[in-house]
Amino acid sequence: MIQYILLIVVGATLISCNTTETIAQENNLLASYETWVAGVRGGGSGINFYVDLKTELSEEIELKKVIFRGYEVPFEKQDALHFIARIKTEGNQQKFDGDDSQIYTSPKNALTLAENEAILIFLKNGKEIRQTIKEVKEKPMLLYPSTKPKN
């Protein structure tokens, strides 16, 4: 009998831990990203992940992080409706062939998501809430020039 009660308690706990709350309706936000590569060797590469809201988040809600393509990085608030997360990737960091000493990336996350899927992490009254975004829009890649264009 105790085993059955324990099983019910553990099952209820697991169900309550997996409850998801939607903070921002998908029709109220646009999630997009663009990859970039520096124009000089060793200048780095990365992904800029954008969240554009149609309405402001309430005061008790804060957009903290994104999990995207194996990285977990914090958001920078541009204004009340626009947020950006800057992901640093492995590419274009070698200053010369075989130079692996200076490679730095954003923190990794072990979650496996689809190619254009992301998880937004919010804080609501101090409690972490994760919301999955199924279709993150891709913007054209940014290729930074290696020299200043001549006018």
C-alpha cells in the first residue's frame, strides 16, 4: 500500500514539474536570428537571436535567457519591446592554422531541439518558466567586410 501512495506522490510531483505556463503568446512575439562572420581571420562568428514583442511584458515578468542550437545565453534588453541574445560560436577564431588556444564560445546546453526551435526562459515572480518557440525566423547572414569600403 505504501508503494502505491509513494508512486502517486512521485507521479504528481513529476506532472507538476512539467507544467508549462505561456508567458507570451506566439502571435505577440517574433523570434528571429541571424548568423554572422567577422571579416578578418580570428575575428569570430556567432548568432544574434532577437525577440520582438508587440506588447510589453508585465512588471513581474523578465525575459532572461534563450536556449538555441545548443547554446544558452542571456538576453540584453534593447528597450521594452526588443531583446537580443548574442551567441558566440566556434567558427573563425583561429588566428593562424592550428591555433586552438584562443577558442571561446557561449555556454553550451545539452537540450536537443529542432533546427529552428528555441526555448525562452522567463522569470515570473522569481520562478523560472520555459516557453518553447517552434518556428524561429532566419534572417540573411551578416558578412562583415574585412576592410572599410572605399567611397
